Amino acid sequence: MSNEKLKIPVFDGHYDHWKEMMENLLRAKQLWNLIDPGIIEPVVGIAQSEAQRKTLAELRTKDLQVKHYLYQAIDRVTFEQILDRSTAKSVWDSMKQRYEGNARVKKSMLQKLRRDFEVLEMKTNETIPEYFGRVLMVANQMRSNGEIMTDLKIVEKILRTLTEKYMYVVVSIEESKDIERMSIDELQSTLLVHEQKFKKPEKEEEHALRVEHADTSGGRGRGRGRGSPRGRGRGRGRSSFNKETVECYSCHKLGHFAYECPNSKEANYAGFDEEDEIMLMAQTEEEAGQ
């Protein structure tokens, strides 16, 4: 037998959740019969056999065990509100009567939850897991109040209320899959795959914008000086440049570059192209004007 300490679900005010947890524990321990139907006491005046007396004694011992579990689950205030503590069933029924509420209250709560479920829609910046969490939270509350909520109803609700960018995915799912047999987990995993595909282009676009911003800010390569005529890249804007204002470094005449000078002995400057010369001239003129 395992020596692991038994964990009793503690009642924290949320009765429906606690009831499910405690019932599951008692069923696992094969003790639920002490709650439903509970100990059936023998009729007074009717003699019992030895076997019947032994069985009744065993049931009463197990009943004490179940009451011990229930007492561990509730605090002192709740304990004092229990009217009848003679059997585990009486403790359970007292908790149910006090915290589960009457039929009218449950009906009113269910109507509110139905309205909440009906108006649910996915928000623009909401992720698939976040939206599924919101839908399932309301659906589970409806179930705990007696509403029959099938997977199909939840699946159809989610497909009907996704944002516009998922519409083609919805059409694809409806055409390729049997919606009536589709589980909630299967739908979520399918939509998560498409959500990741949506995020990838967004990241690539963001990276491209950063690269373009770096290029236009003049933080890379040549052309850092103020007033540089190079613009965003090599060769852009040459057609709009007027050579009539260019002074040749060789003959100091206007209208051509030094490498084009008919009076120059050198055919070209090594590693010094037209744009480099434009940039240097612009920078020199700017410094001279300061």
C-alpha cells in the first residue's frame, strides 16, 4: 500500500468544483456508496443475522472515514453551519442544500450564462488559447448548472466567432473535416498551426521594416555626412543630378568629373566612383560654408 499522503480537495466557496473533486475521490476509494445511497439502517424490531450485523459494522466504520475526509475539506465556520453530522450522507446533503442553491437561483444563473455564451466573440489581438479559455470557462459553468454542452456546440460556436483572418481556415475545416465528430482539442490544435503561420509573416515584415529604417537613417556604409546626395543606396537619383555645377579636380572647370577630364593624364581614380566624388564635393562645400 502506498504511503503517499492523501490529498483532500479543500472547499474554497466554489461548491460545484469542490463537489466534483470530492465525489471523484470517494468513488476512487470505493466509498461513494456511503453518500449515495448512504447507510440504510435496519428496521427496528427485525432480527439480523450475524453476517448482516458484521456488514453494518463495516459500513459504519467506513462512514466515519468518509466524514473524516469531509471534515478535513471544510473550515470551522462551514463545519458549524452543518446541521446534522450523524452520517457522512447527512454532512454531504447539508453542504449541498446550503451551497448548491435552489432550482430558481440555478435557473437564473443559467440564463445569464447562456447570454454570456451567445455574445462571446474572439477579440482582434486575442490568441487561440486565450479565446478557447474564455469559451470553455463559460461552457463549464453552464454544465455545472445543468446545461447540456456538447463538444459540437462549442466547436460550432468557436468557428462562428473567430476573427476575419481565420475565415478561410474555417471554410477549409468545414469542407475537409467532419465537424460533428471533431473534438475541442482537435480544433484548437488545428487553429494553433494556422496562428503560427500568421505570426511568421508578421515577424518577417517587422524585420524588413527595421532593415529599411537602418538604411534610411544613414547608419551603415558610406554617405553618413550631412547633405549627402546619395539617398538610400548606390545609383539612386543620378538622373536628377546636374553636372553643370560640378567642378573638375584636375582642370577646375565646370561640367565634368576628374575621371572624365580630357586634360587629365590619368584615365580614372582607383576605387573612387562618381557617387563618391559627389559626396566628397557636397561635404567640402558644406564645411566651407560653416
